[in-house]
Amino acid sequence: MFDLAAEPFALVMKDGQVHQFAGDSMLFDDLDQARSHPGEKIVAIPFRQALWGDRPMSAAERRARQHVSSIQVHHHEKTPLRDFLAQADLESVELRSGHFDVNDQEYAERVRAVIDNEIRAGHGSNFVLHRTYQGRVDKRDPSIELSIFHALLRKQVGAYWTFLVHFPDHTLIGASPEMHLSRTEDGLTTMNPISGTYRYPSGGPDAASLREFLQDPKERNELYMVVDEELKIMADLCEERPWVSGPQLRFMSNLAHTEYFIHGYSSLDWATVIRRSLIAPTILGSPLESAFRMAARNDLSPRGYLGGVLAHVSGKDTGDFDSAILIRTACLEQTGEVSIPVGSTIVRDSDPVVEAAETSAKVSTVLTGFSRKGDDDALATLGREFLEGRRSEVADFWNQEVREWYQGMLPSPRRALVVDHEDRFTGMLAAHLRSMGLDVQVVTGYPTESELASADLLVLGPGPGDPNDDNDPRIANARSLARRVVAERRVPTLAVCLSHQVVCRELGFEVRRLALPNQGTQRNIQVFGEEVRVGFYNSFCAFGHADIDSVVDVASDSRTGEVHAIRTDNLIGFQFHPESILSVDGARVLRSAVETLLTNSTATAMAATQSST
């Protein structure tokens, strides 16, 4: 091994090899500046690099690092893990005065506040609330850091990367289970959404508790929600429709996670891909823009590197790179202070006490770790059997095996204009529409007159927020567009979720908050005489009455009155998300809606032509 005290260095264990990097330290303002320096590099990207544009920042985050730290690599060697561990017999390192900055009771209270004030208010389906474990070591030097790294290598199992990165002013040491993005030399790009946490019982993992975890609808829906969110990102980054593989279990030392992989081909450079994918929804929440606002309102301490990215860029012309999300990571400062930020995913039915316990389990990965106990092979087999059954619970459209949909369905090229209201579900809607043969343009905000004039189909997308809050500029903009659509009835229009709600307001429906949000739920419903299984992400809903039903076809819940869908000759609205991975029948429902709207439009145009002659 090279001299660790001589220069900045990084150690990364992946695929049974410990990669050892040494080089020159550089500090960049942003990823574009880092990209402008060619060559192989290790890059550490903090949370603040995601706060571009109008994304807000908490007062706490203003104290955190903002620059991209890099090691410009001039030496890279690999050593098998067994040989690396045999090189030194190191003593353990004590972390003194260890404590959470927010205790369990306070954290649980803050979880309740996020459920009440963020999720039930319609701001999003899931949010990650964090707290920070703090302590100190006697000093910061490579020998102490190497001891911690060795302990993680010996005690942690199942990490995607276990790493030590020594910069001049701070060090990162961790065992991250989650890939952020990777790209091979042929351009295959992969994301790895992980969610759902199985905390091992005190005696170690066992079949009964694993089965209970795998059957828990809260944990299952939590995973599906983050898959939807990362599908949004991949649909934006990839030239063609991405696909999913999974689910599967990732066993670690004191807990296990469920995960998927999302694949696609992208020609974008590494810096652009990473910048446009910050922060992974698994570490912040969804919809992403709303999650940034949630963090600004609720964070009491800096996120620092939490949810950031550690990347290895090959520097080759092929543009390949690999990266891990910075979770389960300790940051050591020059003073010896240590901080380990950890978070838990909050959904509508979260138990605040359980979420507090989950953060403790996650921080223990970095603090100590312990060996798995029990019959791991039998548990892995049990997990595979349960997860195999989940494949029928999600939409085939996003499966790798389904490569072609709707080819030749449309008789001539049609142009679809998709309006984004700050929810990148629009990227997934666009992928569906392109697979039908449509030429798709996605715009944010109010479309221009020329964009509207050239559209054969207008798709008004979903978004977070209260559809009755006309003081919210985004809601006011969505309602203005809905008002025009209802009044003019010129362009065939499909409205989804939030847009469906504001269209319903214009038609005279009452829209009100649900007692229990539908965020990330999967339901069997009747839509115009057909039973379908679809996914919902809503805290508000329209409710109809007889006068409206006489002029608009309405599909509603006969028991609650919730309006699931509306239909006129040139307007269809869905409260559910047909594009979601939760919508088993979503592709079929969406195809039928598009066919109906375009067919009616063609018939109307032909009738108008005949009457004019």
C-alpha cells in the first residue's frame, strides 16, 4: 500500500476488491467545474450541491459544506479484500460522548408533525426526516481512520461501497448500501432504489420476522413510491424508456432492505447525469421539489453529505463512472468531531416511535456493526419466494421483458404536449406516450400559444399542493390552464391527479382534503364499467353531485363519492396515476384514453370539414 500520510487518498471496497486511490486534492464550486478538469477522479458531492435554482435552504444547511471535494487520481491499485485485511492488525477506535442531536421522543414528535403538516396537506407522498449522531475521536489522522475502515470491512455485510476518503480538511468513512448511478462503457446507466427496512430482532434475523416484514403493506408501498420517483429521474436521463429489475433483498449486518434496479441508456456526461439526479428520492422524499421545501421547513441540523454522492469517474472517453449515495457515513473533522446524519422515510401510516428506532439501527451500522446470525441461506430463499410474488403487483410496462408497446397504434404522427407542475411523473407519462408513437414535448408552467397550437393532445400533469389554494402561484397557473381547457374545448386533453382536481373545480365539483391521504396506495376501482388496479398519490379529491353527472361522465366510489375519473368528448381526467409502477392496468387505461381522445378529435375535425363543404 502507498504512504497514506503523504497525500489525499481514498479506499473503496466493492466487488471483493479494495481500490486504493491517491492523488491531488481539488475543490470545485460545482460539478460543471469538476467536469472541466479531465482525468480519473474521486468526487464527493454534498447535499448543498442540489440546492440550485429556486430550491430553498434551511438555516441549518447554510453552515454546511457546499463545494465539491475531489481527488485527481494519479495512482490506482486494487487488492483482494482478504489480502488487504491481512496487511495490518489495528486497534479499535473509541467514539466519545456519542449522542443524537434530537432525542427519540423529540424525533417522534417531529415525525408526527411531518405527517400532519406535509403529507396530509398534500405536499408529497413520503419525506425523509433526519437527525444527526454526534461524537468525537481523540484526533483525526490516517491510522485512526484506517482502523475504523478495517472495522467496517470486517463487521459490515452487503454494502455497495465501503469507503474511506481522506481530504486535507475532513474525512468520509462509511458503508453505503445504495448505488446512486453507474454507467458502463456502452452507456448502460443504472439506479438502485432501496427502501423498506427490516431491523433484525435481538437474536438475529429469523423466518417469522422476515415474513412479517415482507408482508407489511407500509414497507411494500414505501419501496414502490421510491421506485416511481427514481423512474421519473431515469425517464428524464435516458433516451429511451428505462426498465426495472427486482425486487430483491439486500442483507446487511444488522438490517436488511428491499430494492429494485432501474436500467436505461444515456449519452449525457457524468456531471450532468449526477447533477440532474440529486438528491435521490430515497434519501429526501417525493415529489422531489416539494421534498426540498419540506427539508427547508423542518431540518434542525445540516444534512451535510447526507444524500450526497461519492463517485469514481474513470476519465476514459467512454464516460463510464460508478457512485454510491452518502448514507451510513461518518464525517471526521480536523478537530476530531464526528457527525453521522441518518434519516427515516415518513409515509402517511408511519409509526413515529418505529421511525426513531430505524434511525438508531442505521447509525449502528457506522458505530459498530455486528455479524449476521441465523440461517442466512434459508432466509434468502424465503425472501426470494415472497418477493417473486410481488412481480404481479406492479406494472408490466416497466419490466425489462416488455420491450415494445403500442407499436403502429396511431395511423399518423401526433404531437403530445405534457405540462409539468413540479412533479417528474411527467417524464414517465412521456415515456408511455412515446411508446405509442407520439412525438412528446414536456414544458414547465404555462405553455406558449405556439406550443398549444401545435399539440394534437394536451396532457396536464400532476403536482404537489392544495388544489384549492389559489394564492399558490403554481396552483393558480394550473387552474388558469384548466379554465381555458374547459372553456375552449379545442385541444383533446388528459388531466392527471392535481390537474384532474383543478379541472374538476372548473367543472363545478367540490374538491376537499381526504381524512386519510391516498399517498402511495394501490386500489381496485371501477373506471367507466371496467375494473382496474391502479396507484394513487393524493391527499385531496373531487366529489361529484347529480347536476354535474348529467353533463360529464363520472367514475366514482359509490360508498365515499370520491371521483376517480371524469370524461367528456375531448377531456378525460384521472385522479390516479396510470403511469405509476403501482398501476398494474395503467398502460391499458392510458392507451384507451389517448385512443378515445384522438379518435374523437379526428371525428370532430372530419365533421367540421364536411359541414363547411
